[in-house]
Amino acid sequence: MKSCWLASMLWVGVLGGAGASDAPPSEATCPGKDAYSPFDVLDTTTPDDKRRAAVDTVVRLAADPACRYERSLLGALYRFGPQLEGNPLPKDSVRAVDLIEEAALRGRPALYADLAELSLADGDARGAMQWTQVYLWVQAQQGPGKQADFDRSGYNADLLLRAQRAWQKARLGGNASIDALLKTYLEPRRAQLKEAIANGPDAVPRDDTAGGSHETLRIKRGPRGRKDVNIPIKAGYAIFLMEVRPDGTVGRIVAETFAPTPAHAKALRPFVDGFEYYPFEGTTPELVRVPVQYGYTGAFAPKLRR
């Protein structure tokens, strides 16, 4: 049996040209972030010149360590290169790893899955297993409230299965070698990762400095069921950015990050159709981050390294 796990209202920030921020409120200052919208970067229907200008702005802002969101967004663009429709940047795995790992350590540890997928795509079996084990370790630290989601996540199982196959094909060693990989990475970073899990933007659903307020958005109607849809993928995940207008209706929806490929994001897109919110005060749309995971529920049990 397959299942889809979906949650909404995990993170809120203001749109209207404003870029989102991955920083906690005290560190969310990114001079110039109002100069672009993440939708202009990620929406494939954005005119080429407008999209190029938005990407150029992200590249410029990402040079500033304070612009956390822009740095993680730039990492995603370098991760896919031309595989992401309309992306004007080339694939650059070295830059992608640096930027995505930084984002993971600074508050978005779920992005270790993106690093695992990048390594798998590049044929790097060692990197794929390292990042997969770190990702699963992070997921296991989420606490009792997240355990059920972890246990039934077909995507987690599918990712580990693919990493194990690559590891075995490359003949890199047994379980002791895998344990050593995880231990070597975690030892100097364990405290930082636990802080990221506890205090990152996925745990704190608001960004006061951007003007957004989690409490101002209340769901009136959830997404429509998709039991009638034949999803043409085995397992995958995506995080969608959804524009919520002051009247409660939803505008643009784009995939912010996804795995394993852009085709998986396209396949998961129907799961976020049908949201409607209660109206809220103001004239500026709000931005909601909606994660979706999809896959088999019991076909394979992830083997964790502690």
C-alpha cells in the first residue's frame, strides 16, 4: 500500500517581492531580499528575462552569509542545473553541496536528503550513504510526535534502499564502514545538528522580522483527495511554496525542493490542490511551505545508525 504524508503551515513568511528567510527572527536580516520573489526564481512560467533577473539577485544576495534562504535556494539551483526547466545556472555539485550542507547545519537538517540524492545522481556511493545515514539520524531525532511520520515514510525507505544498492555495487565495505562514516561526520557536529533540529525554521513556524505570522493563517479547507490519480512514481518528496492571498484563496504554487528529480515534484503537485484559508488582514500575500512525502508504507524498514 502506498501513502501520502502531507502537512501545511510549517513555515510562514511574507511575499510581494519579499524573499523568504531560513534564519531565526534575530538573524533574519538580508539586505535587499525585497528585490525579488522566490516564485520568479522557481516558477517555470516566469518570463525568461524576469526569471534571469531574479536568479541574478539570488546569486548576488547569496554572497552575504546573512542571506540564509538565498544561499540554500542557490544551492538547489546548482544541484539541478539545466535539469530544472528554465534554470539559467549550470549544475555545480561542489557549490551545491557547500550551500545545501550549510543550510542543513543552520536549521534545515531535512536537506541532507537532497545531498544524498545529489550524490546518487553523481554516482558517488560513499557520499550517498553518508548523507542518507545523516538524514535518517536527523529524522529519528525529531521526537515522539514525528516518529509515526518517520516509520511510515516510504520515501525514507526508498532512499536508503537506493543508497545501499549503490554502496554494495561499489564494494565499499560492510556495516562497520557505514557506522564509521556516520560517526566521523556526527562527532564534531552532533550538538550543532540537535540545535538545528530544535530551533530551525521547520520547528519554529514563523518569521516575525519578515512580517509573517503563523497565527494569521487558518485553513478553511484542506487539499482534495487524490485517490483517483495514478501517481507515476514509486516514492518521492517535495516541498511546495504556496502563495496565500488576503482573501484566503491560493495563488501560485511552486516546488521549492524535491527528490529524486523534477519529475517527482510534478507527480506530487496534485496533492496540494484545493487548499483554502480564512481571510486575513492586510494587502500582502503570505507564503506557506507545504511538504509532501509519498511512497510504500511497509515494504522496507530503514536501518538506522546511532
